[in-house]
Amino acid sequence: MIQLLRVDHRLLHGQVVFSWCGQLNPNCILIANDARKAALRLGKPNNAKLVIKTVDDSIAAINEGKTDKYSLMIVTGNVKDAVRLARETNQIKSINLGGTKSAPDRHALSHTVYVSDEEEKLLH
């Protein structure tokens, strides 16, 4: 069961590990990101499995039922990948927006969430 799909450019960090994992208690965290980062393995909570897959491989695993046995939290680094996961799977019903970087071509949705006009259209 997918509990949460979160967008956060930092991927796996303290807020994800302590706040979200403490609240949701997932037994597996899926990092859906095309730029794999081995250092992320150091930050995972002890009671959860950590899987790092490309977005394509993540979509395939979800649609093939390979993730069904897990209480799953998915983290991706950007809005585009999150929207793609939500559109191309049947199990994801919402997207949680975490920290996204401020940039000249982005505007604030909140004090920690910045999106481009294209990303905002994707979210709608």
C-alpha cells in the first residue's frame, strides 16, 4: 500500500526520516529518481528497507504489484517525476509537496515550496 508520494529535492533527509517515517511508519522507502545516489543509504531509518529506482522502474514495480507487500513511502526530487508517477499508476491519489528549490523562474506556493509555471500546471 502506498502511503505517501512526497516531492523533496533533498530526497532522504532528517525531516523525511524523523517526521514522516515517525508518523507513517513505512517498512519501505522508494526513492524514485533517475540520478541514483549511494549516499542516501546512510540516512535511512533502521526499521525500513530503502529502494532506489529510476522513475520508469518505480512505475513498473508499482504497476506489477511488486510494492503491494510494503507499507510504502515514495520520495521523488521534483514535481514532474511525482506527477508522472501519479498519472502512470493507479494507486497514487495525492502528492505531498515538501522542499523545492527557489529559483528565478519559480514562484512560492508556501515558504518552502517553489514551482515553475509548468510545474504548477502539471499539479493541477
